[in-house]
Amino acid sequence: MQDGPSYTELFTQRGSSYDQAMLAWPQARAQEFAQVIAAAGVTAGMTVADVPAGGGYLRGFLPEGCRWIGHEPCADFTNHRTGAAEAARPLLPLPFADGEADAAISLAGVHHLADKRDLFADMRRITRPGGKFALSDVARGTATAHFLDGFVGDYNSTGHEGVFLDDSTLRELENTGWRVLSAELRRFHWVFPDRAAMAGFCRRLFDICKTDAEHVAQALETGPGTDLLPGGMLGLRWSLMTIVSEHPR
């Protein structure tokens, strides 16, 4: 995506569809949210920065008593399909004070940024010394990456060419002042009551508008893969690289 559309340009076109999926199936990605919150070391009473925040979905999974501060540049997420006009809000600089956050999280958004370094630097600015930054996004070469750049890119409204996480991401974090503590590929499920819900969620989340639900379901089964879970639930296999860094004291 070096020469492709920016994050804001992409989600100005398909942010509403993404938001529809998250509002219709708010618990589908619960395991994904839980793992990144745990990685960031979030506990009750912390102030947690969430960038880019989408429609603020992470907020509902934080421990009780946390203060959520989210920033999202695309109004199609934040107006929740109301069509309300909102002032443009650039991604950077982040609208938070120096050291305001006890922990920072960036979940599944930065693979749409060709150059992540300015974001990493500003996340460090707004995180207190000793605070952690959990970056959790798609890793290069994984089944998740192949599905997004392959099937999703072929059948959605904007195409998909991700700038996925790899060893260079660790160097970028270190070069912007973070101390990298760990990097791990996390595997989990998106969970649905049935096959139709899985296909419906993914069609909306990725704005897959050039094929039907049955084709989407088949691609999910043969691509990332699915598992039957306890209680008869259906699990879509998903994975993200979760990198935990610390703002040095």
C-alpha cells in the first residue's frame, strides 16, 4: 500500500460497513480484544489510549473503572451510520497530553499505514514513562495476511494491500523510543453462532460486495479455516502479531 489509499481514504468508503458488522455482532472478536488488553497490562483505574479507535469497540472490553481515550480519524466510524457531519480529524498529532495514558493499544489498524513511525513516536509521547504499548496487527506471511490481500482484496470495494508487521516493525518501535519487551503471534477465534453469521459478519466488516455470502463462507473455511467450539459455536481461526513495548523511565 505504499502508493495506495490512506487509512482515512479507505474507511471513508467502507467504515460504515465495518461499523455495521461490529454493532450487529459485538462479541464476535472478544478473544482478540481480550488478548491485546492483557498484553498491555491494563488493570482497573488505568487511562488507556486506543488508536486508531474505529467505533470505540475496545472500550466495552476494558476492566471496570478504566478511562478510555480513543482517537479515530474517520467519521464513518464515529458517527455510527447516522450520517452526521463531523469535522475532519487528522490521525496525528494525537489529541492527548504528554504522558496522559497509563497504557496504549493499537489493534488491527496500522497495517493500513505505509509509514508507522510518526504514530509510534506520538504514542510514546502520550504514554507515561513505564507505561506499555500493545501493538496487535496482522503479521506478514500468515494465513490471515493471505486471506486479506487475496480474497478480501479481490471481492471488496477498495482492494486490500496490507503493510503487515514483520521484523522491521520492531526496529521502527525501537527507533521511535520504545523498548520492545516481546513479540508473539497470537492465535484465537472469532466466534459465531453459525456459518451464516460468520459470513454475514465478514461481508460487512471487509465490505465484501462483489460476491455472495456462500462464496464468502467457503473462502473462510478454505482460507483461515474454522473449528467447532464447545456449545455448538463456530470459530473462525484468526491471528495477529502482538508486540509489547515499554516507554523507558
